[in-house]
Amino acid sequence: MQQLQMVDLKRQYHKIKSEIDTAVLNVIESTAFINGPEVNHFATELATYLGVKHVIPCANGTDALQISLMALGLKPGDEVITASYTYIATVEVVALLRLTPVFADVDADTFTMNIDSVRKAITPKTKAIIPVHLYGQAVNMEPLMALANEHNIPLIEDNAQAIGSAYTFSDGTVKRTGSMGIIGCTSFFPSKNLGGYGDGGAIFTNDDELATTLRMVANHGQNKRYYHEMVGCNSRLDSIQAAILRIKLRHLDAYCDARRAAADYYDNAFKNNPKIVVPYRAPYTHHVFHQYTLQMKGVDRDALQLKLAERNIPSMIYYPVPCHKQNMLKEYGTASLHLPVTDMLQDCVISLPIHTELTEEELSYITTNLLEIIS
């Protein structure tokens, strides 16, 4: 058995090596390294996959969130509601733009934004809501969209962990995550379900005017070269990454299926153990398992992680310190917030290896040893 990895990018690469190598060499031969044809082709193909009108590639997922907030014209002091149980980038851009982060709690089963908590957090200063589709499944978007529409608040979907997932509305309509808010954002960090071989990101929208603004913000605030209409930034996806992502986009659904199959194996191994809560799969979302995250009950989670490592089984804790308790946000006074589910999860969750190349032998080794450790 090979050395276990949280995400095994090498084995995945070798399965599509000839496709990737050809695509990369074609870009090098063309010398169209910045804003080349591959970038436009990828944007068009991703827009078709997501069912959106516009995809604006950019340098990374954090930039995608920042550009989105800038394009909406938010002002310092405006409030932005998001979950505390997420990677810091979601909140970092809010603070960077001198906006005010406001935190909602999450549901104990899905780990995604709790709608009642959002409702209580809305004030006249609320100018945006950023739902985070966490670990590979969607926020319950239908009631959130109704709430946002009631208050005329734009939704910016953070889809960095759930590209390939979808949401089913009560009338049977199905939409891809990232396509339901006024803006959607994603990251192409290598470990993502759709990951490049370096940094990358993208922004999605169905609003023509907003798409123009997003493109300007990402391109030094210009629509015409050397004529700068607003303060922007320099954020673009390079052609080599776009060429790689074009290849991997064609495999994305198969990758998601492989992750779901690995999650099924884990679920079956752990489902009858009272010390383990397996990930909940909400009926309204197609879970694509960017992470496979357990809740441990009556188990020393940190000791478990150490004992797994002794047996060469990697694991991760997402997230040991939620955003509202991070030192970078001291000036906002959020550390004293009462977010009971978020606070509970930080102490009991552990994520196991989940990727497209996991074998039954590897899954058996992981599950057998974990169950032995906690017995």
C-alpha cells in the first residue's frame, strides 16, 4: 500500500498525464501565457457547466471574494454576514476592505449557515451575505434566498469547497452551487475538487452589468486599456492553469462520484458506532465531499489524531479556531459571540483522507485502525 495522503494529486495526475502534458506544452509553444485563448475557452466551458452567463477567471479564490465585494460598491462600516465556521479567507476580505464582519452560526448536521441565525444578524447596515458551501454540500439556499430578497441583500456564494455540487429547490428545479446568488466565487487551489497545478479562482454571475464591473475591478479598474474608471486590482488566471483546468473540468463529475464512493465506504464502516457521527447528507443538496468530516463523541479528538499519525494515517482538523475567535478580528470584538454549534464543532471534528484515487485497501486500513483506536 502506498503512503496515504489527504489528497493524492500525483496519482490523479498520472491518470490524465498525456492530456495534461499536451495541453501545457501547447500553451508554452503558443507563448500566449497571459489572457490567452485557453483562458477564454475555460471560462466559456465552466459557464456552460455551471449554467451561468458569465465566468470571470482570477488569480485565486480569495481575490474572487474581494473583487466581488468591491464590485458591489460596499463602503467601510457596511456589514457582511457570513459563517464563522469557514476558512479565514471568507472573512479576511471583509476586514481588508474595512467592512464589518457579522457572524452567523451553522447547523449541527450540515455545518453550513443556519438561516435563523442569519435572520437574527440582519440590521439596516447589512449590505451582503456570504453563504459558504462547506465540505462539498450546499447551504439551504431556498430559504436563504427568500430572506435575502425580503431585505434586498445580495448573496455572494463562497463555492470554493463545493464546485460540482448542486441544490434542488422545492419545485424540483436544480441549480449548481455558485449559480444562485448574484455572484458566486470559487478557488482552483490544487486540493479542490476542481484544482489546478497552482493558484487560481473564478467569479460567476448572470448579471451583465455586474459582470462588466467585475472584469474591470479584476483588471486594474479599466475597461479600455490605460483608461482606469475605478480602483481595481490585478487578478488573473494564467493560460497554463486554464489549460489544465479545461482538462480537469471534463473529469469533474467523475471525480465527485469517486469522492462520494469513498464517503459511502466510510459511512458504512462507521454508521453503527455510537462514538462517531458520519457526515449528514442533506436531501436538497448533492454532496461532493471536498472533505469527509466526522464528529467524535466521547473521544479525545486530538489524541485520536496523534494515534492515527502513528499508524501513518493523515487527518486534519477544519477548523480548530473559528473565524470569530481569530486574533486578526480583535478590533471587532467578536470573540465573545455565542455561536454554540460553531464552538462545539471546533472541539470534536476530524477529517479523514478523501480524494479521487482512494482504493478499497486504503479505505479498509483507515477505517479498521480508527475503529480499533477508539474501541
